Amino acid sequence: MAQDLKKLFKSDEEEEAPLLSAGHEERFLKKLRTELPQQKQRPLPYLQIAASIVLLLGLGVYFLGVEKASDSEAVIVEKQTKVKPAESLSLGDLSPDLRKVENYYMTSINLEISDLEVSDKNNVLIDSFMGELKELNEEYGRLSDELNEIGPNDQTITAMVKNLQLRLQLLHRLKEKINQLKSSKNEAVTETNI
């Protein structure tokens, strides 16, 4: 049983592969075509390309519009602070991530301010909160001046972000107080009607 493997492989190479009958390949391909389903040709491939382009353009316009809207809303709060010289540095100028953070908070702050329902009954409450918001805006201006004078450092950047967070939290608390005021007045009105 012990056979030399090299001799076995040589003898296999010497043997020729069996020959197929003439026309075998054509008959096989013909059977294959009849058995396999035909692929449907895509109707109007240029229509799909055009739809993709329209979709991409739409998304581009949407995202550019959102970015411009957030930039314009950020200006509203900045107008309450000091007017900055053209060459001054802001939090958003330091990095793209800080620009996103600043835009997020500025947009949220402006949205909260625009959603406030001012009436004669809650005017005093809103004025007191707006006084605190004004102080935070002034502090943000001082931090921005410090950023320009000293240069970027972790303490100033952290303080600026915390200032933005505090302003947003202040507006959330104001909304809660207004809602509490409304609900207490609604309960008082309900009790008098009973």
C-alpha cells in the first residue's frame, strides 16, 4: 500500500481530461438561459440618478438653512452684550465643537425667550428673571473680553460654557414658575366655580 505520492501525481497529470462532445457548451448555455429567469431591465436609470441628485440638493439646502438659522438666532443674544471689534475672538472661533456648543445654547436660549408668554400677571416674575439673565449676559461679555486679552485657556472656556448653561437653566426655571403660576390660578378659578 505504500506508494510514492510523487509518482501518483505524475501519472494523474499524464492522463488527459475527458473530452466533451462538440457543441456541449452551447447546449449547456441554452438550457441555462431557459431555466434561469430573465433579469428585468431597469426602466429609466437616469431617473434614479436625477432623484438622487434632487435628494442630495434638498438635504444640502436644509442643513445650510438650519446652520444659517442658528447663526442668526445666536446674534440676538449677542446683541444684548457689548459690541465686539471685528478682530475679537469668540468661543465659536476656537474650534468647530465649541462653535456647535455655542450655537446650540444660543439657539436654545433664544427659543426659550421667544416662547415666553408675557402677561400683566407674570410681568414682574419675567422682569426679575430677565434682570438675572442680563447679569449673565454681561458676565459672558467679560469672559469674552478675558478670552481676547489673555487668550484661550480651559478656565475661561469652561466658564463661558457654564454661563451659557446657566442662562438656559434660568429660562427653564422661569418657564416652570410661569406654568406653576398658571396652574395655581387655574386651580383657584376652579375652586371658586365649585
